[in-house]
Amino acid sequence: MVAKNIVSPFQFICFTDNSSGLDPSVRALPLPDLGCEPPLPVSGQWQKLALWSAELFELQGMALFIDLDSIIVGSLDPYFSYRPEKDVILQRDWARPLLRFGQTSVFRFQIGSHPEIMERFSCDPQGVADRFRWEQDLITDCLRSQLAFWPRGWTRHFRLDCLGPDPLRFLRPARLPAGSRIITFPGGAPNPPEARLGKWRPESPNYQGRRAHFKQNLRYLNWKKFREFLMPVAWIDEHWR
């Protein structure tokens, strides 16, 4: 997806604990060391904080980080040329649009430019996690006036921008908003492999239509499961392969 949507030469790096089966053009590096056990009870997102270390292997320069549960649907070149004077550009948090909080599904950063983020975390990992809960809120608090955000509409949230409010997901498949460049899938479910099939989770039954979904979930008055509905999304197959 990156190769199809970028003009400039690039190097694709995957930080992973399992490099088997990757395309030969992908450079695999170990997961960066956080320097401590991940804080509890919300441990997953804090591992990403290691990207802000003063040294990140031997990597240097500007990098664009994209969560792997993302679909690239438009040109990536503007992500590199937009506001070149800024060290860090985040996505404005969709869930809190009126507040100046960043979200880190897609962000650009100058490698090694803000070691104070990791230094603050390292002083009291559990205390920082208890206060901020999400690693992206710590980054926002550390950078504040230095922060910049992507133009509205470049990076879209699948559930909020494509699937839409609850009633719409029962009336039409998830749409692809015009002008989108990256569609992200924060929050764990659904993810692209399931969404393309009309499933919410890997263990969800195969898509059988609205009637079967209504019948199955209304019987048990399970509102949470009732909301976990989407029709197969054809445009995912076009872009995510």
C-alpha cells in the first residue's frame, strides 16, 4: 500500500517480534526496548512510547509511523511535505475533537528529537500510566504548544468516519470518505481482515445479513453485541492487499 501511494524513495521498517513471512523489501527490526515492564493494567499502548527514545537503533531523520491495522487509500507524499518546520505532527483525537489531544495511529516525528518524553516516563512508569492511561496523552502533555495536527480529513477513523452512527451501519456498508488518505482502525475491533467480510471480530459468525443479526442478539437483549454489526466492505479489498 505504501509503494502504491508514494512518489519519493522510502524505506519501510517493521518493528516486530516475529519477522517471518515479511516481504523482502521490508526491513524488520526488534521491538524497541521500553526500559521497564509495561505498566498495568493497560500495557499495550505503552510499548509504542519507546519510539521516542534519544536513539532508535541507528535510524535518523524524519519518519512517518503508521499502525499496521490501517488502510492506505491516497497519496502519502503530503504527510512528509506538510509543515516541514514541525518536529512532530499527530492526528487530532477524534473522540475529543474540541480538545487539543493527539492520537498516534498515524504520526510524523523527527527521530530522537524529544527524548524528554521517555525521560518523564522512565522516572515513574506506573505513575505516568495511571495518570494518563494512554501513551498519546503523555505525548500531548509533553509537547503542548509544539504540537501540530494533520489537516482534517486526511486520516480517518473507520468506526466514526466510515461506519458512522449506529443506525447507518444497518442501512449501508461503510463508506470511504472523499479526500481520505489513511483509514485507521483504533480500538481493537473491527480490523481490516474482518471488516472486509462483514465480521466484527475473528470469532464472529460469518455475515448472514441484518435479519439473522437482529434475531440472534435481540433474543438475549445484548445491546453491545447488537451494535457490533457491519456489512462487508468491498473497498477494503481494493486497497488492503
